[in-house]
Amino acid sequence: MEKKKSNNRSFKKATKRYREKEVNIIEGALKVFGEKGFEETTLSAMSQAANISEATFYEYFSSKEEVLFSISKLYTQRELDRMMTIAPYVHGARERMRLIIQAYLEFYENNRLYTAVALLTLKGSRNFLKSEAYQVVREAARTVADVYKEGVHEGVFRDDLDPYLVRNMVLGFIEHLTTQWLLVGRPESIARQRDTIFDMVMRAVEKKPDTNPVELNIQVRGLPVRTDPSESNDNPNNSG
Amino acid sequence: MEKKKSNNRSFKKATKRYREKEVNIIEGALKVFGEKGFEETTLSAMSQAANISEATFYEYFSSKEEVLFSISKLYTQRELDRMMTIAPYVHGARERMRLIIQAYLEFYENNRLYTAVALLTLKGSRNFLKSEAYQVVREAARTVADVYKEGVHEGVFRDDLDPYLVRNMVLGFIEHLTTQWLLVGRPESIARQRDTIFDMVMRAVEKKPDTNPVELNIQVRGLPVRTDPSESNDNPNNSG
DNA sequence: GGCAAATTTGAAAATCGCTCAATTTAGATG
DNA sequence: CATCTAAATTGAGCGATTTTCAAATTTGCC
């Protein structure tokens, strides 16, 4: 019942062969988890998928759950890196928020198998919070709050919201939609909801905008009306 | 592995004593589930919590999972009924939406144990979709989409959103926040976030109000500038 | 080839959900 | 109170699965 503190492979060398087999297990497990679900997956099936005996499995991972965490860490880290590579090329908090929403949706849609495991099983696992994988997931989630803060600095987002709450809205929205997509098959594509979701999020988060349907380039009561808000770019990042 | 179709207690009388013990089991199970999680909960622990033997358990429920579903059905139905009682006294889609948000938040906060079971375990159960309990949960969730449609009719909500998407936003927001509250203990109280959540949802869903910082009533480039956009009410919903 | 370390595994222990035959209890009847 | 019946309960154990471990095999190196 009690979990091992440290993995029993700690005394072994992380040789190339070893690491390859480790990947074998993870990929095999991912496949079986996605098909059967975590609970229905047996050690036997997992071991077969990796072409090893059940006993060998325990040389690589200390439990079924640990594989699950490894999968999560692998996928999330990869996607987070990808997003961090793109982010600098995307200008302004508004567009960064669009990037995040799009990235999450496309990632989920393109990795249905992993997503099923992540949203249906991982979220309910109590030990997950203590895993390294969770730290990576947290880091990814933090980007939402960070971008919101950026937007407040830039003056495009309202400043009276808890960034934490914004994060909950964006990710909750996306994850709930994705869960429905997984379980009920509705909507057919989540990525295609991108623009609507972005629109809804923006309305909740943006400063109450001038919603004039025509372009203005005039002065009213002596105040200049900006049509192109891409100038306020001087504030440093708030990294907290 | 395969589930029984019908419960094996069907031939028994539903005596008072019997129903009392049934409640004992459910309440005991809820406690253990809430503490340990579904997976870590053993039949033995559950039976002890109800002061019966493991064998007796199966005279009342056909599986561990069935108790889980029973718990959900019981709680959700009770809360749904409560909400349906209040709803008629609340006027207008806007206020009804506030009611729903408040009801969900307060229910979750006041039923921490059940909420832990529902959000952490039930959501990940594949069989849940086939259970009666799920139908009740769906019914409760539908109220959000219904209220949105009401709001469109009343002309207070924008008419270009899929009600289904609105539902996903509202419930996703709330559930994600609640999950964080359960697992990380942040925020301290979810019910107290009520007004902010309502405000964010409203901004996403309401018809765009005139938020011009200055009143405009002029023509630019020959096009009339509308200050009051509450006329375009004729296009049908896009339900995709 | 020979050796040590790394890797693998068969077999069995331990746990758990669940079943079933057998026993105990509750309640009615005379 | 004795008897009977149906309801309620349970100990014992089955089958499936996770996990452990000592022994066997493979690999890398001299």
C-alpha cells in the first residue's frame, strides 16, 4: 500500500540501452492506457506492450502510477518547450493569450490518447500532486496567469482580477470542453472552437473596449484615440 | 471483470431496516472515498465503515463502483431539486445565471467530501456515463445552457454562441477552481469568488454594452456610428 | 575466455474484489 | 414459548492482479 520513497533503479547505471527500454515502457503504457484506461490496464498488458516480463517492469518503475506520471512529464515538458519557443515571436498579451488557447486545444486534439489519460485519470490521482510531472503541469498552467499580468501591464487587460482566477477560467473552460469531446464526442473538433473561446475569454478579461464598429482617427474632447495599440512595449516582464 | 446487469438485491424487500443500512453504507463509503480516493479504498474499509461484513456489502450493492454512482445520484438529485425550487423565484436569465453559479459554488464548498469524490474520481470513471447518476448530472449541467438560451430570448445575452460552449465555460471555470480549492487549498473559499466569476461570465455572454468612455454621435467616413447595438437579433444559433 | 555488474525473469507472496454455501436473525403464527 | 420461513449475514475461499525476490541470464570489459 505504501509507496516507495525512491525508485529501486537508483543504483543502476542509466545506460543507453536502459533508457531506450524505459521509453519502450512509456510508449507501450501510453498506448494501453489510452485504449483501456488506467484502471483497466494490467501490469501484464503493460509489460507485454514493452516486451518485458512483469518483474522487469519493476526495475524501471516502482508502480503503475509512476509510469503515468512519467508520461505526463514527458508530454507536458515537450509541449511547454514548444510553446516557449514560439512565444517570443508573438507580440502582445492579447496575441499570447490566443497562442496559449490555441496551443492547448491543438495539443489535446492531436494527442487524444495522452489527453484521455491526463484529463480522466491523472487529475484524479492524489499522488500526482507530489510528482515531478505536476510541477511541469503547474509551470505550463502558470503561463496563463503570466500572460494576464503582462496584459494588465500593457494596459489591454483589466486590472481588477486575480490572475489565478483567470487561469482557472481559461484552463477550466478548455479542459471541460476537451473532456466532453473525449467522452461524448461533442464537439467534433475542439481546435475549431479556438476563436470563439478566445473571444469569450477576451471579453471577460479585456479592459472594456471602445466598441465602435468603424475606425476612428479623430480627436474627441481633446483625447487622442489610438487605433493601433502596439506601442506600449517598454515595461519589463513580471516574473512572479 | 464483466459487470452484473441487475443488482442481486432485487428479490428482497426494501424494508425500513434495509434502507437504513443502505444509507449507512453510502455515508460510510463517502467518508472513506473522500479521504482515500476510490482506488485506494478497499471493500474491507468500506464494510467496516458501515459495520457489516464484506459479503453483506454485496447484498446491498453489486460493486464498489455502484456505491460511487449512488452517492452521486443522491447528492446531485437533491441539489438539483433544491435549485429547481428556487429558480422560479429568481427573475430573468441574468439573475438565474447568478443563481446557478452561486448554487454550484456553495454546494461544493458545503459538501467537501462529496465534491472530492465527484470531481476527482467520478469524472475519470468510464462507466459513469452509462449510469443513472450521470443522467442527473447532465440534467443539472443543462440548466446552464437553458438559462443562456433564455437570456438570448430576453435579448440580454448575445445570440452568436453555442449554448453548449457557454455551459462548458461556466462549469469548467467552476469545477477547475473547485478542484484547485480541494487539492491545493487555494483560494480559501470558493463561494466568496461568486461575484467575480459571475462578472467574468457575464462579460463573455452578455450583449456588448456601450462602454464608450465618451459619447459619440458623429459620422466618420460617411458611416453612421451606432451607439446602441441592441437591434441585430435575428440570426439563428450556430449549433456545432 | 573469464569476470563483475547490469539486467531479466519465474515463481510465489500478498492483496483485493467478489461469490457462495451455510449460518444466524427477525418476525409471524399458533 | 416453540416453530417455521424468509430475510439478512457471514466465513471461507476463488480468481485476478500487483509486487517481491532469489536465481538465472546477458552484457561490457580486461
